Amino acid sequence: MRVSWALALLATAGGDAVPAENVAAGPGGSAAMDETQLEEILVAGEQPGPGLWKVTRPSAAGDHVLWILGTYGPLPKKLKWRSSELEAAVAQSQEVLAQPEVNPEVGLFGGLAMLPSLVGLRNNPGDERLQDVVPAELYLRWLPLKARYIGDGDKVERWRPLFAAGELYREAIDEAGLERSTVVWTSVRRLARREGLRITTPQVEVKVERARAAIKDFKREPLDDVECFARTIDWLESDLDLMRERAQAWATGDVEALRRSWPRALGSACIGAIMGARVVQDRGYGDMLGRVKEAWLAEAERALRENESTVAVLWLSEILDADGYVAALRDRGYTVEDPG
């Protein structure tokens, strides 16, 4: 039974937190967006897509190389891209590394037993409403964005700020003609299968004990998620230009432009709200980010030893951030070259 790693920390198959990478990359959309602006976001024609980062460590047997494709989101729904560099790298490789996953072990019957307890998981404890748990000025900024993207429904007003922010984000990027970037991995997987390559997904196995009790504890516990809510609103109000710049830079392989516009650590507020929850800490999942990172690094180093050439897909945050996965490889003695 697989769910996203953030939700696995809560031992649930429900809930829908704001994806860390998408928050870090800046939610798409703007209250002032019109059709003219939308056309400027949609990159015209077939684009070359991003270049590949090259990771090597010389050895007596010759250089083995890990090619890393950075994936980004949200991207325009109509974006078409084709990277001849990626196709060539896949054609000469022996393996493809997918992005890492957490695989919670709850079992089929355990998962079914949890389902009734998932009802109301998103709701604030004590039946509080959104306006009761966020500052008044922030709630006033929320109202016009909610009206534009979500509508007049009352259900979301009972949700925790983290989940309300996630719903606002999803509706906003949809209206903006954007989507989360599953198209990138889909393309890589298709190429790998065409070439008959092994596809490896680095995984962290998590034994989930007393899952229903964990869900009950989570329902009762307040989250420190107001900052996540605030930053999501900030992006939706003001990040249209930077979002456009990053989408264009990704589609055309402009690494320098990506570095200039990359928002450092903005996703930490939302992911930190989950990681800091007592139910997460008490059950020993507080180090999950580190465990996922180490799982990927172990597979990357194994692939570099065994294969002459390997292709990996990573979120751009793990490539560009100073404490990301690629920085860890550099610290371990590997040579990292930016796309040419």
C-alpha cells in the first residue's frame, strides 16, 4: 500500500498536503491573471527541456557517470518538450533511478480498517474554523483568493491551514493552465521502457504500528501550519512573474536563470508543519527526510559503481539547494557539472 511520503508519516491514505516541491517552486496563479498573461506563461512550440547534470568519480576502470534530469512544477499543461540530450543519455545507460518513495507497511486489512477513522482528517481540532486559527489580516487576504479559485463552499473553512492552502494551490494552478509536472517522469519512464532499462525506485520501508491511534492523535493535535498558509497566499498574490521566469528557464534549459529565480527554503514551512507534529515525532518519523535522502544517495552511489551510465530524475530543489542531494554527492567526492 503506497501513499505519498508526507502522508505516510501520518499513517494515512487520506489528506492532501501541499506538495513540498511545488510550494518551494511557488504556487502558480494570481488573482489578477488574465488570458494575456496566461499566453505569456505557455511556452510556444516544442522546447528542448532542461539539460542534464553530470556526476562522475574517476576510477581505475574509467569514469562512470550519473546523468540527473531536474524536474519542476507547475508547468503549462500544453507545454511540449523533447530533449535529445536526455534521449541520448537513456540510450547509452543501463538503469534509471526514479524519485525516492516511502512505502508504509500497514497491510491490506490494516489499511481498510483505517478508512473510517480518516473521515474529518483535514478538519481543525475542536471544530474550529479557519478564521479562528489564522491571524485576522491573513484571513482577509484569503477570502478573495478563495472566492476566485475555490468558490463559496463552506467545507474548506473547517480545514486546517495546511490543507486549505493545498486546496487553494491546486485550484489556482488549474485555472492558470498549469499542472504538477508528472509529464517529466512519464517521458523518462517511457524512454527507459523503450530501451529495456531497469527502473529503480529508492525506497524507505516504514512499519506502521497502531495506525488508527496515530490518526486519532493527529486529529486532536494542533499543527504549526500558519506560516505555510501565509506563504501560499504570498505566492498566489505576487509570484506570477517569477513563476513565468522559472517555467521558461526550465523549458529552455537555462540553468543560470533557474539559479537566479530559485526560492530558497520556501517549502520548509509546509513540510515542517507535518514533520514537527507530535504524532510524527513520537512515532520516530522525525528523521524521515534524512532517511529518504540517504536511501537515494545509497542507490545513486551503487549505480555509479555498477553502471557505466545511469539516468536519474530529481526535483530541482534537490539539485539546486545547498543542502540537497546533489550537494551531498559533491561533498562525498564526486565531480558535479552543470548542464552545458
